[in-house]
Amino acid sequence: DIQADLVRETDNVNGVALLPRVRSRQGSLAINLASATARDPETGIPWYGEPSLSLTWVGLDQDVVREAAGLVTGDFRDTSALSVSASFSYPAWSWSLAHATGRVREHADGGGGTDDATTELAFNLSGGAGPSLGFSAQRSRSEDRAGRVTFTTETVALDAGYAWDAGLQAGLGVSWNRARSSDGLSSLRTLDATAVLRWMFRQAGDGWPAMTVSLEAQRHRRRDGVEPSNDAVIHRVYLRLALSWDSGR
């Protein structure tokens, strides 16, 4: 599957004197591939699973064609974004890897811009009724070209759950995050934990809604490496009752 677009746009076509006129040209390309290779006769799928690959690119070029509001004619802004991902699926589990980059170039107000990059690895295990497990790790990097500062964020998350046939579900999630800047003015770490127990004690039918009760506990810990006075530990507990009606379709 391949999709491509090319768009040209000009704003302020009615000629408002106080506003500039900016001409934009945007192009995009999206490619999605799913393998149709021969399947293993015993498992029904190849040893490497069922792959799915995707590539997406978007580019935008903006120019000022009539000056106003402090903007002069010429180059205004250029942006581009590229993302590549691959996922591999099996009957009960899957894993994926993705990488995205972005660039912004500002030509007005002395220039500047950012260079961004994000990489993520994910793993999921699910068998319907029974245990489930999810893991993800992500690293993002953003460089401010004007201020010559790099911001880095790292996140690791783990989710586990179990579902019983009687409508009872339990889940536990843990997420760790660290964000810092190269100039030493920002350094923050957080740790979040969530536990939930959910029970659907009544199915929808005969004019009655489905009824689900859940108990959820959360813990949030924040550690600021620059301003220790911002450190905090927060606990929350929620008891919920949810009603949902069948659409009857």
C-alpha cells in the first residue's frame, strides 16, 4: 500500500493589510507492507511471525510572499518528519520496533529550530482469557539549535494483567521516566505504579445495563535533581461503578 500527496496552499488571499501572506508546499509519502510468505505447516505462520513494515515521510516548506507584521519576504520555515516501524505478530504475542526523526528550521527572527529523534521497542503477550504482559522502552532526544541545548527523555513501562472467565480482571503497571537537559538546568525522575481490580458482575440484557465495579490504587513519586523541594510522593485510591448499555445492533 503506497500513498503520496502534494499540496500547495496560500493564506491571506483576501489581502488583509496587517497580515503577511505565506505560501506553503507540503508533500507526504506513506508505504505499508505486509509479508505474504509461505506459512509453516505446523504453526501456521513463519518462524519470524507475520511482519508488517511501514514508512512515513512528511515535508513542509513555507515562504513569506508578502511582508507584514514584522515578517519579510523570503524563506519562513522548513519542517520534515520521517518514521519507520516494523512489527512481528504471533498467535499469542508480538513485538515491534519504531524510529522517528524530525527537523524544524526557522528562518525568521534570527533562525533556529530543533532536531528530534525517538526510538521505541515494545513487546506484548496476550492470550485472551488468562495472563497478559506488555513491555515498552522509549528514548527521545530533542536538540534546540538556537540555544544549543539537548533534552533527553527515557521511559520504561511494564504492564501485567490476568482475566478470568467470570468477568474478573486484575492489572498491575509500573512506569519509570527520566528527563534531563544538557545544560544541567533540568533533571527529573518519576516512578508511577498502578494496581486495579475490575469485576463485571452483571451483563447487559433485558433492559438492564452492564455493571462493572473497579478498585484502583495509584502511587506517583517525583524526584527533581535541580530543585529537591519539588520532590513529592502522591497516593490515590479510586472506587468506580460503571454502567454500559447494549446498542442492540
